[in-house]
Amino acid sequence: PGRSGDAGVDGVRVLHAVGAPNAEGRGGAWSYDGSAVPAGSSAAALSVSSRLGTATVLLVRGLQPHRAYGAHLHQLPCGASPQDAGPHYQQVPDPVQPSVDPAYANPVNEVWLDLHTDAAGDAVVRSTNPWSYRQAPGSLVLHAEHTSHEPGSAGTAGARLACITLR
């Protein structure tokens, strides 16, 4: 069997992350906005990719109640700066970066996990894609708003609020 993130048995790749976002990045989970991602909040992500496609689930707890957030898989691991995670993971990379062309920045070519929290600040969201990873993404980034579908701003979702590194 392969390690998490490696193409394992029959080309199945499993990526995961669990963490409590914090300003120091302990455990590979970073918080860049303590009001939108309060102390004590947590996130867990699981992504399974195979020749049958890719399924990704995100569970968040303790965020701001009744609030919209965007979330995407990003190319690189998290770091002290919100930009360290790099651009969105795209199965077919846009030759122009940052990518805002809806031909590339869309929920079929990227993994979009927009969510809306309940009264406790909790939410579960999932995404499915019809492809297997060409290379493993490095992180999941939580954004300030739902993802735009509009030309010229497609794929944008506001400020990067938190990040968890996938393993």
C-alpha cells in the first residue's frame, strides 16, 4: 500500500488533513483571521482520487455561525503567509495566472467546497470531480466568501482566512 498522498493500490490516492487553525501553524493548520476563524475552531478534509474520479469532503466546526465561506484545494502546503499555498489546484492548468477565466476556474476543473455554517458554526460539504489527480494538491484554503463564477473573477472567493496542509 502507498503512503497518503502517493498513488497507492490501483492508483488510489488518499489525502487528508485535520487541524485547529492557529496563528503559529501548529499541526499544519494556519489561521490568518482570528475573527472569521475563531480559536477553538477546527477543520477536517478527506480527498480520495482514483481512475473513477475524485471525491473530497470538508467538515468545519466552530466557525462564525450562519456565514458563507469558500474553500478550494491549492497547489502548495500552507505557510505563515496566506499566499504560501499558491494558486488553486487545477486539473488542466490555466496558462495565465492568476486564473480568472471560467474555462479553467470552474468547479469541474478545480475542487470547490463552498459552504454555509449553521447556528453552531459547523458545516459539511463535498465535491466530486470526473478525474484523478495529475499531482497531489498541497492544501485546503478557507476563503472569506463563496466562489465567483463570473468571467474576470471566476474562481475568486475573497481573502484567505485559514489553511490546512494535506498529507
